[in-house]
Amino acid sequence: TTRIERHHYDVVVIGAGGAGLRAAIEARLAGKKTAIISKSLFGKAHTVMAEGGAAAAMGNVNSRDNWMVHFRDTMRGGKFLNNFRMAELHAKEAPERIWELETYGALFDRTKEGKISQRNFGGHEYPRLAHVGDRTGLELIRTLQQKIVSLQQEDKAEFGNYEARIKVFAETTITDLLLDHSAPGSAKVAGAFGYYRETGEFILLEAPAVVLATGGVGRSYKVTSNSWEYTGDGHALALRAGASLINMEFLQFHPTGMVWPPSVKGILVTESVRGDGGVLRNSEGKRFMFDYVPDVFRRQYADTEEEADRWYTDPDNNRRPPELLPRDEVARAINSEVKAGRGSPAGGVFLDVSTRMSAETITRRLPSMYHQFKELADVDITKGPMEVGPTCHYVMGGVEVDPDTGSTSGPVEGLFAAGEVSGGMHGSNRLGGNSLSDLLVFGKRAGEHAAAYADALPRRPKVSTSDVEAAVDTALAPLQRQSGENPYTLQQDLQTVMGDLVGIIRREGELADSLKRLQELKQRVANVGAVGGRAYNPGWHLALDLRNMLAVSECTAKAALEREESRGGHTREDFPSMNPQWRLVNLVCSIDEGGDVHLDRKPVPKMRDELITLFDRAELSKYLTEDELTEFDALSG
Ligand code: FAD
């Protein structure tokens, strides 16, 4: 028989980014025995990479800021498809979560008066991002880890064991959730099954409550800013447990990722490069962004290079350069230039600071970009242009949750989700800075409610032996097919389908084609093999991740085909505008026992009266249907 290491916990948190750590802290504070599982090294999550800051309406820099202004900005950013209750809770609770971090030992940058400083960011009406230089995510992770260590020290004092109530399982991947089906008509979480990456040994954590905090899905795309472990595991675990995903058609493509060399394709090139004067040119040397200013933005953006250039020194009397349009606009423009055959040799466009700033200024203002290009691409950005193109960056869609508790929808009980893996909060597009605050607000809530759920259970759900055996068989299957399909080839093929057919600009025919290709891939993934044994074997690990990527990609492709409009992170060439009827609709994805993906329509929850009246009619008329506007008029008298 196969050896399985068994553990018992009250709450198991899958993921050690900001959402997971904050959830774990809350569960432990509620007295629960808590496990934190992390696929990569502890501390190495996307959260650590975030630079800009965490958005919270503290009003420290501009006292007119408050939760209502933040709520409005978030709804606008998401083009009114956000779950309003999540946006409300987020705007109201973010300041408290930031202050609380300082009680854990964080130290944010300060204003002259000694308050937490806040910076401006796209889509935020007032300076709102609490930050620590350009490494806010690092401070966030560092502080949450420090808090965990201090709780472990308390436990050592009380129980003689650091890990008595909170333990971290690093480099451990969860492959399956285990459910208790003994009560008719319902399923309860009973545990999580996975393997240690180093040894390949199996681990089973029995627990009545599981919090998914596994982050994003970017690795299903050829070009992405996401690192290797972002294969949509939490999304797929939720689906297989009977929960559902919403809004999976909405992905954020950042306009500037590296495109060369192939090994670093997708790595982020910070927006500050353009903020500091970087210009975008095509292969003909043309500054093409002037051709892509949409009508709604025309009044704020320069129409000549001369005016755009003057803006950097005299912003009051000139309009902004079109390189500084919102991310989705710039990403679409670059995509069009490349498709029209005017791309750079490596399939991007040129982003140049060398002709506009001295070498000394560049290395002073953009030191990390200078090193990134020098070391990874052997390109000296003080002497020549960078090649850049859109990169898959963030998924707005995710596990459908109850806004107050983070509990997942559907028949399964005891399953919670928070952070990027959850959906609803950001609607069709996320504002920068709203992710770090999202992690704190909803991480805390999920931890709290997972603990309360575990407390209230009359009896512990039981893991069934046959389910464990099935999880073992699934995990070992690729190793028993040494000559099966190569997992790396399959991943590349999947990335090609998603990048080419379900990418930044979408069309009906291509989306329909993608679904056919995904079906073919599904058959091949069922036959995936991995060479070698169980000890540290990345090919085997990828073979196991593939079924997750595939399930999630199918949800994205299906929803993208269904939604016949363009909104936020979903652009249909054949339906180029927003349609108010579609704003009423969430696309909900689920899978059945046989693994087939289903899509359903569900109404977007209706905003409460006192929230909708925070907006003026002129703005609402861009988003709402005629019926909704009539209702609004009646409300506002
Ligand atoms: P993550 O921090 O992504 O952590 C996920 C965790 O889950 C990891 O520990 C991972 O190992 C674990 N995991 C995954 N699958 C499994 C599994 N099967 N078993 C066990 N563990 C698993 N947002 C901002 O607000 N501002 C910014 O400036 C910003 N900059 C960014 C820059 C980059 C380069 C990137 C990639 C993202 C950026 N974002 C930014 C987005 C933001 O960082 C992420 O959305 C956010 O950190 C996600 O946090 P999380 O806690 O949900 O998950």
C-alpha cells in the first residue's frame, strides 16, 4: 500500500500569498488549529511581487477621500459588473486592515505629518495607495509571516510546541479536496490531499474547513507575468468539489511584458517606464498610439507628438501622451500593430526611453528595469529600445463566493475562497492597488468564517478510504504512463490555443475553434505521462496541473464565446461595445461528474438603493438599461 502522511486540522488554508496568510492568522486567532499549504517556497507568492501599493480610503493625503469615493471608483473600474457588496465591504474595511498591518510590524511610507502616505494610481480619484517604496507586496508578506511567527512563539510558550496551532507546509501541492457525502443531498469538506514536491510523498490533511487562496491562472497563456505555480489549481479544486466560478471571461492583459528572449517572455515591464516618458513605436518607427485614442478619451490626450512631449515638463498646459491611456487600450493597440505586420522582430513593439533621457537619468529612475533588460535580454535600455507586448496578468473571474463570509456557492459546505482565486469583487476589470487590499479584507473574513463554521459543526466530516485511493490513483497515473503524452508539449499546445484564440481580442469563429481544440487537448491530457519517479519531478507535477489548467481554460473560452459584448477585460471584435443587458448577467461555470463544463446565466446582484444613489444619472446612463434608469429616477425623486 502507498504510504500517506496524515494530519488533523480545524482549518486548512491552501496558498501562502496575502489572502492565505491573512486567513490563517484569523483562524488561529479564533483558536483553531490551522495549516498553511504552499506550492512554492514560503514567502514566494505573487503578493511579494506587487509594487504599487494597497488601496484604502484613509484620506491621509486628501481628506475628501472616503469609502464611498473608493466604492464608486471600484465599480467604475469594473464597469459595474462587480459584486456590489464585495466592493462595499472592501472600500469600508480596507483602511482598518492597513492600520492593523502596522500593529503586526509593517511600516508604510509616511506623510510629513507622520500619517501613512498614499499615492495616486490609475482609476483612483484621490491619492489612495498605502505603499512602501516600490516593494509594498514584500512588506505585506514579510509582516504577515512575522505575525505568524509571533503567534507560533505564543503557542510554544503555552503548549511547548511552535507548531501546536499553526503550521506551514511549504513546497506542498494540493491535488484534490476530499468530501463527506454521508448526509443525503449535501457534501461537506473533509480534507485535502497532495504531495511534497521534493520527495513526492503523499500527505492528507483532514479538516472540516478549507480556504482556497491559490491566486491566478496565468500559466495557461504563452505570455504571462505569472510564475510557474499559477495553474488555476484553486479554481479547479472548487469546480471539482461542486462549487462554481463566475466571470471567467475577464482577464487583465498588461500592455508591456518582455517578449524576448523566449525564456523570459511575459515578465512585467513596469508602467513607470511610460510614466517617465517611454514612447511606443512600431517597426516603421511610427509612434502609433496617436492612432488609437478612443473618442471618450480624446479630450484628455495629446494629438501631436510635440504636445505629448511638452506634457512631461508642463502638464498644466498640455494633454497627456497617448502612451498613458488605460492598460486595456494600450494592450489592444499593440496587439493590432503586431497583427497588422508592423511588430518588432520578436513579435512585440518597441518601447524606448533611450532617445529621451540620459543614461544617468534612466539608471537612476528605472534601476530595476535597467538590470532586468541587461541581465535577462542583454539589452542596454540606455542605448536602445526594449521589445514589449501584452502579457496575461490577472484574472478578474474566480470562485463564486458569499461576499460576507467567503463561503463558496453550490452544495458543498466548509469550502471558502479569498484573494485572486475568488471572483466578483473586481467585476470586469481590476484597478491597480485594489488587489492587495482585497487580499487583506477578504482573507480575514474567510479565515474568520471558516473558523466559525468548524466550531458550529455537530460532528467532524469523515474522509472515505475510497476517495483517498482515488486521489492516489489520479496522482500516480502519469507516472504509470511513462510513454504517454509529454506534459510540456501539452502545456505549450494549450498556451497556443488560449493565446491565439482566447487572447486579448476575441472573435466568434476563433472562440468556437478554441473549444474544439480544448476538447482534443482534454483527450490528450487524459493520456499524459511523466518520465522518472516521484522524487522531485517537475514533469510529473506539470502533468497533474494540466487538468486544472484545462478545466479553467474551458470556462474562460465558453464564457468568452457566450458574452456578446466588450467590457473591461473581455474584448469581442464582433461586439465592440458594452451592452447594458449584459451588465445584468454573470456567467457561472461548473463541471459535472463526468468532467464536462457547463455555463449558466445568473443575475448580477442588484445594488442597494443607498449605494446606487451615490452615482449621478449621467454616469449611470452609460451602464444601466432603460428599465433600471426608470427605477433610479423613481428612487432619486
Ligand atoms: P498569491 O499571492 O498569488 O499566492 C498564491 C499561493 O497559493 C502561493 O503560495 C502558491 O504557491 C499557492 N498555491 C497555488 N496553487 C497551490 C496548490 N495546488 N497547492 C498549494 N498551494 C498552492 N496587485 C496590486 O494590487 N498592485 C500591484 O502593484 C501588483 N503588481 C503585480 C506584479 C506582478 C508581476 C504580478 C504577477 C501581480 C501583481 N499584482 C499587483 C497582483 C497581485 O500581486 C496578486 O493578484 C495578488 O498578490 C494575489 O494574492 P493571493 O494571496 O490571492 O495569491
